[in-house]
Amino acid sequence: IYNEKPDVREYSKELLERLYTDMRKERFFDQSVIRMVSEGKIAGFYHPGSGQEAIAAGVCANLTDEDYLLYMHREIGRASCRE
């Protein structure tokens, strides 16, 4: 079952647009933090999450109001899940 690729046509255009928007938002945020750290505007070390945006978008799309989020060192972009 895990070897099968999902048929994109099974998903609504609205959902696919939302997932794409969420991924772009997270990438933009990640790049902004990387820039601010390199400019010395944010002290400390930042663990970028670039390349992991699809995971966050997929998980966040399935959250309900009863779910909780626990952030670790690479998941700061997941904050966009709860707008």
C-alpha cells in the first residue's frame, strides 16, 4: 500500500492550493530567519527546515482544534499551521 503513488486528481484544487501556499509560507519564513541570523539580528543558532515543508503542510492540513503541536529544533515553521 505504501508503494502506491496517490492520484493527484483525488484531491480538490482548493486543498492542493492550500498545501502549496503553506509550503511557500514556511520556506519564506525559514529563509527570513536564516537571513536574520546571518545578519546578526537574531542571536544563537538556527536549524533550518528547508526541504521539509511538504511534511508540515500535510500534517497541518489534517489537524483539528483538539490536536496539539509540539515544536522541536527544526519545526519552527510549523507555527504557520495555526493562523
